[in-house]
Amino acid sequence: MLRLVIAGAGLIGGSFALALRKAGIPLHICAIDLGRNLDLALQRGAVDQVLPLAEACRDADYVYLALPIRRILDLLPALAVACPPSCLVTDAGSTKLEIVSCASALFPPGRFLGGHPMAGKETRGVAAAEADLFQGRPYLLTPEHPEDLDTPAAQTLLSWIRAIRAIPTVLSPAQHDATVALTSHLPQLLATALASLLDQHPERARLLAAAGPGLLDSTRLALSPFSVWADILATNRQAISEALEAHAAQIESIRAALDDPATLERFFARAGSFAAALRE
């Protein structure tokens, strides 16, 4: 039986484990003891045991890193020493260039494969983990070299991703960070900017009293705490800055067209087309 080791058995790590269980994949799943209470992960059946890093990784076939980006970066050197030569290490970090670059300096070719499941919740922790979290969602894979996906270990990981009904999508680390800057990081910052603007408004109470479902939808992401986003913003600054500049230019174009109904209609038509495609 293959041995999967999870560092960070919370929402993502716990959900990955529960999804593999539901898919019927026979695995021994061990969580690395990183100083947090993992009793609930054991109680929910997400993991079979909890061990210190060196002991957990000694016979590992796979290591799954579901931690904040900086903690992943801090853990990689120890994993490079502790894991056997046949072990594949993968991660679920939200940015990829810095992680893959760090891993490539520590691991031989084919022993690290960057990943990013495009799934999540506002709530965190293994209590919020669910087996269907990844179902129908893209699962981005970011090999440093295309041939990294051809190893038997990588092919097995791909089969797991398909088994939990996620959709594997391959991007380079640079493509990944530029893409998620637009599809994930920009939406978060727009929600944060809007909610922050309204929170500082002198008529805040009146705005709250008059708010409808549109504002609720538009500010849902603003509930995310900065602690979740600090590492993401720090490790993808350039791509996020470019996304914000592009959005600012689009807003200025809309402002300039406020007296031009035909131009505004074209904006609405393009926006509606993309929003409809996103929901197909």
C-alpha cells in the first residue's frame, strides 16, 4: 500500500485525504506533526496517524504540502533530506514561481511537482474539510519541465486527481502566477477595495441599511483574512501589480464612456459573454 504524507491536514490537506478515501484509493495517510492538534483529522478519518517529520517521511511515497507559502518554502530543505529518492513531493500553494524555483534547487528532476487546486472556502481547518471540495474544479499542475509529468509517480498523482473528479490543467510556473493574478488574486483585491471603501464612508450605516444581494456577492471575498493572503501577495507582486494596472485602465475606460451608451453597451456585452462562459 502506498504511503501518503500530508503536511497541513487542514481544509485543503484534509479535503484531499477525504477525497482520496471516498474515491476508494487504498493509501496509508500520515500527517506530519507541526505542533498543531490533529485529533480531529484522526477522528474524521482523514489521516491514519501523526508522526514527526523525519519519521513520517522515512518511507513516504508521496508528500502533500497544504500549508501557507512561506511555511512550504521553510519546510522544503528538511523534506529534501528526509524523503527517500523515490518519493514525489507536491504542494497546494497558491503561487508557484518561488516554490518551484526553491524546490528545483533542492530536489533532483522529477521529485517535485508543483500543484494548486482551485478550490476552497472562507472557513479554514479540517473541521471544514469535505470529500467533494475538488469535484469539478481545476487542479493546476506546474512542472518545471514537461517531462516531470511523465514519471510513474506523477502519472499516479494525475490518476488520483482524476479520481477525486478534479480537472488537471498543466501550466508553467510563470503562466500559473500570471493567470491566477487575474482569476483569483485580482477578484480578492477588488472585493477588499470595495468593502474597505464602503467601511470608511461617512454614511456607513446608511450604506449597510440599503445594501442588497449584489453587494453581498461583490464583497464575499472580503471576508478572507489578511493572514491567508499575506504570502500570496508577497510572492506574486509583479503579476498582481500588472493585473491591478489593467483593471484600473478598464475602470477609467468605463468612466470615460459614461456619456456614451453605445460604448457602455459593448462593455456590458463583453462582460456578460465572459460571465456566461464561466458558468457553463
